[in-house]
Amino acid sequence: MSMRTSTGGSSSSKAVPIMREFVRIDSSASARSQHDVIKFRLVSYNILAQVYIKRSLFLHSPFPCLRWNTRSQAILTLLKNLGADFFCLQEVDEYDSFYKRKSEEHGYSSIYVQRGGQRHDGCGIFYKNNCAELLSKETIEYNDLVDLLQGETSLSANKQNETMTNTNNGADPKNDSSVRSSPAHHGDPNDQRVRLKQDCVGIMAAFKLKDPFDHVIILATTHLYWDPKLADVKLAQAKYLLSRLAQFKTLVTDKFECTPSLILSGDFNSTPRDKVYQYLISGNSSTSSIGCLEEPPLSLCSVHAFTRGEPPFTNCTPNFTNTLDYIFFSPSDCLKPVSILELPVLDSPDITGGLPNYSHPSDHLPIGAEFEITKD
């Protein structure tokens, strides 16, 4: 995989995405033969759906770089130059008309799930045909929680205490209720059916890595609900996500008689201090009011926390700058991260003023990691 670096600047009148390198975090050279090691790169990226771009919400952004023709080409250029084996993308709209077709031209196949209701974006996994073979896939629709929790009297007796420590957590400008009006704003917020039906989705799939030896890996990506006032809903979504993912892992293990590795990525709309994040990495929520869901049977850790610590931000606007995007993996003897995609610092010239801009086509940053799988 080659990496090409571009040095676009925000002063340019043309969108020229900044291309950063994968930085090695494991300096120890593998003693194993190349025939005993699989290497692959995965990038997770909330690309900012065009349908959510309203000029009133992005006054800080140069207007030309918000146009679809400009942004779509900038996103495509960025993905092409990153050259990952897997792209896990969120807020994907124009899937059939643009991203699916363009990715196929560059040797990728893809799977996709669109949000329900009036939403026009979704989550997709794009994978190199010469790297992986799709074995199985399932979609996750968090609206299913409405049926699962039908008998509960309340999601939480202490909803107000479930809100995030920072009242702006996860509330980046495009998520303002005036733009993405949710059912919770059009009904009784104490009605769990109203609270849970937010049309959020995820997708998971099993792939067979083909070179230099066969190995099955499960990849999942998702976009959890944004509203910090419904932190209990986010936690319910996280619990359901891991429950479904564990079931899928068991299915893949039995059907293909293998021990699959597992990687989960996406926009979780939660900072490292929030309960969703703590739940995902610990497998144990300190206060759970959702009695019908079992504690997750999966052990996960964040790639960044495992290596250099979580970055200071992955989402950057004048009103909100913090970390919302993560790559989690299930630790094992055979799977480990060896490189991570370099991220800018807050005083980087290409970040000044907030995103998106000519250097970054989304208000989120792409995060990425290179993994090694060693032969048993």
C-alpha cells in the first residue's frame, strides 16, 4: 500500500485534502516469516452527509468547499490516497449514485445500510477485492429496541443524571435539533418508544482475508445517536450493538469453524469520559437501568487508548471540539495494531477555524490503524 502526501492549505480556493501518514507504534520487528503475518489497514470516517449541510450551521466554513461537487471529489481523493484495505464510513448518502460506483472503479466492493424514516444517510463498509472475501453480513437497526424494551416502564429513573458531563458532548452543529429533528422532540420524552426510535443503524460482516493465509475477521461500523440529553438511549444502543455483535461472532465461529478476530469502529457520539465509551471498553456499566439486556460478552479496547492514548479530538467545529470516533478491537494473541493514522493537533493551520474546510471535507477526521494477524 502506497501513501501519497498532499499539502493542501485552507487558503487555497480549491479543496485539496491533507494526507497524513500511518505512524508505526510497534517498533519491534516481527520475528515471524512474512508468510505467517497478515497486514491490513482500516480507516473509519464520518464523511458528513451532504443532506445535513446547511449554510447556517457552517458559517465558519468557506462556502465553495461545502458544495457537493467539491466535497465529493475531495472525499474520494482522500480515501484514494489513504489506500486502506477497509473503509468503515458513516453518514454516507449518495451511496448508489456515487460512492458505490466510484469505489468499484478503484477495486473495492461494499455493503451498506441506510437509516430508516426520513433519513437518507447510512453506514457502509468498503473493502478491497484482492484483500478480502465477504462471507456473511447483518445489519443493526436500533429501532428494534422499541420492541425489545416494550415491557419496561422507564429507560432510566434518573435520566437527568445520565446526561453527559459536558452538556455539549456529541452535539456538533449539524446535529442540532432544528436540522435533525428526532421523535423525542415530537412526543412524550418519557415514552421509551419515542425515546428509542431514532433511526440509527450499524452494519457488521465477516470477511476471509486471503493472503498470505486464510483468516476470518469480523468488522462492524455504526453511528450512535447524537443528543446528549438522551445519553440513556446511547447506552441502550451500545448494549444492543455488543449483544448483536456477540451473537454474530458465535454464528460465524460455528458456521465457518474458525476463531474470528473482531474490530468495531464508528462515530459513537460519546467522549472518552462518557458512559458509552466506558461501557464498550469495560464490558461493565456501573449503573444500568435497562434490565432486559445482558452485560456484553465481548472484551474490547480502543486502538488509540491501547497505543498512545485517545486523541484530543476527532470532530472539530467552533462550537464543539472533542473525540467521538473510535476503532475498538478484541485483544487476542494473533491480532494487534502496529500503526495508527497520524492526526492533527489543535494548533495545526489546517484545523484553524473549524471543519470542514478546503483541507478537510468533513467536520470529522478520518482515524485509522494498521493491524497484524499472526498465524497460529
